[in-house]
Amino acid sequence: MHIYWKGQSCFNIMATCGKGETLSILIDPIDPKTDTKLSKQKSDVCIFTNNQVSTEGLDGFIINEPGEYEIKGIYIKGIGCPDCAEKERTDYIYTIEAEEMKICHLGNLKQKELSSKQLSAIGEIDILMIPVGGDYVLDEKEAAEIINQIEPRIVIPMVYKTDLVKTKLEDVKVFLKEVGEAGKTPQDKLLIKKKDLDNTEGEVVVLQP
């Protein structure tokens, strides 16, 4: 599996399914109305973690509401997240099961604590994508608490200050210091297989867009 971070909460996951076939999953493609500039990408599946982004003109199978989905042997679950930062917006958490690994993407989560119902729906997670920049998402301390609740094998921080965005977010270094991972070198992508998770617990991987 290849995981690329495109900025903010946008990820591209390339997962093998069936007999060597690759499925491209795009999560939260950047809305062209925002101040984040990203080129349009094609994908087989496109997932949205809130209901305020237009799906017009996008390729692939669109998932933008809670429920359970199966595409070519890859399982995706959307989970309700009622305590979002903006009352007019509905946020969702998604889990993705592929290549015998389970990913959880928390979207623009602002809850300081996940409910027992949400934790049960999320289940055991190998790779957690979690916002850490504060302001309209979790800050570094809140993110650390959510990580302790989920106990993933790998943590990928997202939604923090970069050259691509102008919003008032903290640098990822603030989060890394909070979780004792200061000095992490960002990498272009995460290439991961099930066997790589053996003896891995709470490892932080920083990606660059």
C-alpha cells in the first residue's frame, strides 16, 4: 500500500485488490473554493469527511455519508460525528480495510474525546490519520488524547500549518513535541505492508505534501 498526503485532510491511498489490481482512493480532495491549491486528481473512489464540499466533476465512486461500502474487496465504513466545529456542517469519520490493514481517517475532528459508540465502530486501527493543528480541529494535546483512546500502530498527523494553507494552524512540530517525537523527518510517502506492522505501536510518520 502507498499512502500520499496532499495537504490538509487530503490523502491518496493506492491499495492492491484482487489479482494485482490497484485501487486509487482519494480522501477529501481540496475544494477549489478554498485557498489551498492542488491539481485535480483522478481516483476510483472519492471519500468526503464532511457534507460541505461539492462532488461535481469528480471521477470514481463517491462516498459522502455514513454507511458501509465494499469496492473490489476493499471495505469502507463511514461513522457519524455529530460534535463538529461548525453547526451547519456534518462531519464523518471513515475506516478503510485493505491489504489486511485498517486505516482510520478522522476528518476535521474537534471532539476532545470519542464516545464508546464511536470507538466500537472504529475498532482496532493500524494507521490513524489525525488532525493536530488546533483552531477548528484538534490541537496537539487533544490529538494525543484521541491517539491514546484508539491506540493505533502508526499515526499520521494532518491539518496543520504548511506553505499551502493560510489558515491559523500550528506547525506539526508542536504536536511532535507533545508526543515525544520531535525531530521527525518528513517523507514523500508511506509504503507499508501488513508485515511491517509487527512490533509497531504508536509510531508517528510525518508526510510532506
